[in-house]
Amino acid sequence: MNGIIRNTLRSSVIRNLFSSTSSIGITNNQLRSLWNVSRQIQSVPLLSVKSFQHGNNLCKCGCCRGAHTKAEKELVEFLAEEIIAEKKAQKLKTIPTELDGFKVSLNGSFVTLEKKQSDETIKISFDINHSVSSDPQPDIEMSSDNPDIGDIKSKPQFTIDIVRGNQTLEFSCSFNSEPGASGANDNYNDIFCIDEISLYEGEGTDNIYVAEGEIIDGYLYDLLMNYLEEKGVSNEFAEKLVELSTNYEHTAYVSLLEGLSKFTSKN
């Protein structure tokens, strides 16, 4: 099967996918696959299909010393193309160690930002898992072979801990799908919102009272948002947080693909 045939088949697959989702919308789980296929068609020349011998002969892909199953061969071949495409799309090769005065620490899927000022410590933490969405939601042209399905961004829920001595003021926050959400004044264009707030001494426990952002007085909510802005967590900072999370999530995804390729290449 040559490159032209594969391009034709892949375009057909894309059209079928969009047709099947036109009535129900595209889920976040489908989004990365569709976005990557679209990007590969536009910017990455497809590798020619390698010929493999049947039976118990050695795989000719050069990635192992033993025989591969048919599924393994196809997976290794696809991953080779996918890794090239994903690396080409990477905006940052390394993750910064500091963001607006916050020291950045990485631990698997967990990210922590921390800074100290006067008598308090401000700590922001989030998990990049289950954080990927499209922004903005694209208007998909059904008849196009190269549909524009928007940018993939990582917008995780995040926690802000402001620690003074033995006390911790904790904010649980998330990114708004639209301005003025979750208690915010409609006149403000906050890109994130306060979901919950709590105050406790010592270590946090499950029986600590938590107030939901939606039930907080509107004026108090605005004052709390101003308070966070003074601590360095502004709209501009939140946008940088999305960029940091997006780049780190993409780096982790590429690492997963490379690990999967090595795993399936072994015999």
C-alpha cells in the first residue's frame, strides 16, 4: 500500500469519524486522536509501509531480535510516525524551573509551584492527568479533508495553599468554561474560579468545613479573587499556568509514546 493510498484511506477515516460524531459532539478522549491525525496529514509526510514476512521469521523493522505479532508490528510502525509528529509539534523541549517567582517542581503527573514572601508560603499544586480539553471548541467543517479542530490545552483543577505558621487557607480552583462563572461578578472576565475555600490548622483532614464558591456572597467572592491576585495568582498568571501545564502534559505524552514504542519493540 503506497503513501497515496494511505492518505486517501486516512482522509476517509477522518470523514467517517466526523460524520459519526456530528450528532453527539466530539469527546475529550477523541480529541487528541483527531487533532493529531489532522496535523499529520497537513505537516508530516507519511512513512511508507514496510514489508514483513509471515510465519516465524524475524521482523524486518530493525527494532528487535525476535518475532513480532501482527499487532505489534503495526503498533511499532504507527508509533514511529506518531512520535515524529508529536515532537515536531512540541513548543517547549524543557519545562521551566520557575514561573513568576514560583519555584516549579515536577513529580510524575503532579506539578507544584511554591514561593515564600514575608511570613507566609504560597503553594499551588495540580495534576495534569484528565486535564486535556479543546480551546476554543472548534466549528468543524464536515466536508474538509483537513479539518481544523482547535488547539489542545491542559486546564487542570488546582489548589492554592496560603500557609501562615500552623494555619492554612486553601482555595480549590478550576478554569472557567465562560466568563463570570461560579460566583464571579458578570462584569469580570476571570478565566478561573474559586470552587471551594477552607481554613484549618495543622494537617488537612476530611472533616474540615469547606464552603463552596457558588454559595459565597458575591462581594466576598470578588474580594477573595482580589486577594489571590495580590498573592500573585492573577488572570495573567493563570494563563501562564495553562501554558505550563499544556507543555508538561505534552512532554509526558511524548515520553509515554516513546516508552510504549520501546516496550512493544522488545521480544
